Amino acid sequence: MTPDQCPVLDWAASGGMALTGFSDEAPLASPAGSFARLQGVADDLAAVTARIGTEVRADPAELIAGRAALAGLSRQGQLSAGGATRLLRAADGWCAITLSRADDLAALPAVLGVLGLEALAPPGWAPDLDEARAVAWPALATAAGSRTAADLTNAARLLGLPAATLPLGRPPARTFPPGRTTSIAAPSAAASLAGALVADLSSMWAGPLCARLLGLAGARVIKVESADRPDGARSGNQAFYDWLHAGHESLVLPLRTDRGRSLLSGLLQAADVVIEASRPRALTQLGLAPRSLAHKDGQVWLSITGYGRDNPERVAFGDDAAVAGGLVGWAGTGEPVFCADAVADPLTGIAGALAVAQSLAGGGGQLIDLPMRAVAATFAASTVPGHGEHELSPDGSFVSCPALGRRQAIQPPRPPAPARGRAAVLGADTEAISSWLDSSRHHR
């Protein structure tokens, strides 16, 4: 950061601060160091993309607060901005559980049963997810109060629910980017983002954001979905989905058929970059795990997981992954609150884009194992320069930096800049897709 910058003022201007804290109290500046690191990552991405493609200057505020602006989300303290994750006080600390799917709610009686607390389970669930959560949260809060954070988290994970224990103490300093890189192919001196073919098998937010940034850097992005299981984000905020996928091509494949799997195998082997965010066993069952395929020289494979490829059954979403990494805001009472909106998602998206670009700049040929928890922990370990105690105005509308003698209005989240171009649909006709793939191979 330059001497005239203050991470707290930048955090206030980003919209992220407005999303952090209790709804009836002033917003919190406590995670501002993480925003400063995000600005540094955006600068690094601009530098490396300028060398191997088109320079991409990502707007950190757009990344972390753009979805909230489009969806009209606001801070809710210990309930995530999106409403699907809650921080729960346990007997020895804090944990978070996500109830984003009907299956999560259906599993709750079993979770309580594992804890020996069957009596807390409500007799039934409302068909509406929000109504069902309103019943579930009090039951889980009561359960958490009588058990350790690890007990509740482990019981939830046993039944497949995304859950996390908030680590105690300050996270240790970590190098960036996080994750683990291994060799899968020979490097290539021709590795580049200019004209690169990116096969994006991911869904929701982190992976598609990574693909968007690589597309802006000059890559051709093909979004791949299963005909039986499309991206769940399609049912979310349409404007945000369109922003993530603008200018990409959409490919729907019948992955339950040999023909569909064969086409996907061909695409994966032709791609310069593969992005996937499924459990490792999903691709293994299709015979398409990275270690099962032949890789062209210089290919980079980005695998986004909740907790790493060594923990394949532990699922995570953006809010609980942030808690697992210790990336939360802290109220004056010493209680944690959610930081921004599912913040581990956009942080993982840009971290993945930087990791891929850096790998290609060195010739590629690598598998990048990028856990969302590790990304969140890396950002949580960021520190704020010693500018002194920042003062919030009595009405919580602006914050002042004593070192710089400046103040900044706490801005609401702002929508992303309009994206150019809509996704082009390649379709689900396997013969047409096969012809397209053959043509793509011959012209690269």
C-alpha cells in the first residue's frame, strides 16, 4: 500500500464494511486487513496477465460486494447476508452451519440424534427453506450451547452438512497464493492466456469468477454442465449469473452416457486450463480424474475444494469456509460476525485466477489444489498498518483515520459494472458438439 492509503478507509468505501456487523449496530472495520491484501492480489493479477495475455484490473469492491448489491443483501451479524449460514455459540467457542439445501434440513434430526439431542428436533419442516431455517436455528443454537464446537461440527459433517469450527486465536501468517501445486505435465514455453481454451466445470461463484477473470485476460471459456445437474446458481440472482458468465460459451453434456463422457474427456485433454470444483470422487466415477487423463504440455488444472483434495468428503460454502479459516468480523463484545457476503467465494475466485496465471507464466503443467478454507485463512492473517484507533461517527455513517487525517463515508455495496456479451449456448446435440471439438482441435 502507498503511504497515503488506509485499508480501513478503503474497506469502508468498498461496500464490504457495510455488510459486516450486526444489523442494528454500526458496521465493523475489523477485517480491513483482508481487504488490503485483496487489493495486493488484484495488483499481482494485473501484472501477470499483462505479461501473458490482456491486463486484467479487477475491482476488489466489485468482487466482494457486487452480488450483495444485485440481490439487495445487507449485514445480519451472526446470520450470513444470504441467510443460509449461522454462527452458533458452543460450550467452548463458535461454529457455523450452512443450511442451503432441502437435504441439509432433512438431515438435521439425524445430526441432533448423533449428539444425543433427538428431543430438540422439530416435528417437521416447512416446505419453504426460509421458514424451515427459522425453525431449525433455535434448535441448533440450543444444541450448540450444550456441546463443544467440534462436537457439533463433526456431527454435521458426518451427515454431509457444510459446517466449520471457528479457530481460536489469530491465524498464523501464510504465503500467497495458498494451496498445493504438483506436476501433471511437462511445461510449455508457449503457455499463455491469450487465446487459451478454458474448460470450466465449476458452478456457483468461486470457480466461475476465476473463469471470468481468465476470460477477461484473453482466454476462450467453455462452461460445461451436466444435462442432469445444471449449475445451481442458475436459480439464483440472474443478473449476477449473467455477469459471471458474460462472453463465455455454454456446453451441456449427457454425462450419464458413454458419449457424453467421451466428449468431455476430449475437451479436457484439449483444454489449456481446466477449472473444477466438485468432490474428487465425482470425476473419478466418470473416469475423468486428473490423474486418469493424458495432459498436454503446459496444461493447468485448478481444483477448488472446501478443505483440499486430501479431505474429499468435506463440503463447504463461502460463509462457512470463511469461518473455518478464521475470516470473520469481531464486535466490541468479542463476538464474531460474518464478514461481507460469502467472502471465501470471491477471494478463492481471484486467488485461483492468480494461481493459474502464475502457473502459465512459468510454463504450466501443474495441478493446483486450492482449498477455500486455506484461502480464507491466508486473508484472515493479514494485518492493518498501525494507523491508530479509527473512529466511527455516532451514526455509523463514516469512519476517520487518525494517521492520515481523513474520513470516509461507509458506502453501501454497489452493483458490478455491466458485463459485455451474453453466454453463447453450444447446445446438447452430441454430434454437433463432436464436430465443434474436432474443429477446435484442428484450429488451435
